[in-house]
Amino acid sequence: MGTILYLVGLVCAVMAVLDIFKRNISTVGKVLASLLVLLTSWAGLLVYYFYAKDHLEEWFR
């Protein structure tokens, strides 16, 4: 069961990083946001999808 949760988290993290790199923000912002999502695992994914996704372009112009 743990392996399945790990793989689901990994796929979601990769999807989030791809979404971050599609946005119109600076390269430094893309790298920072991607690292935060990848390093914080599920908590970072939840924060990204429920809050930061809509506000990312405001923060890293």
C-alpha cells in the first residue's frame, strides 16, 4: 500500500512541476516553486493545487 501511495504522489508531483513550467513566470520562480513542491511531498502538492496554483503568477512575476 505504501508503494502505491508513493507512486501516486510521484506522478502528482511531476504533473505539478510540468504545470509550473508552463506558467508565465521567471525561471527562478519556476525552479523555487518546483523545488518546494518536490521537497514537501503531499503537503506541498495540497498547498499547490488548492491555493498556490491560482496565485503563483502574482508571486513570481
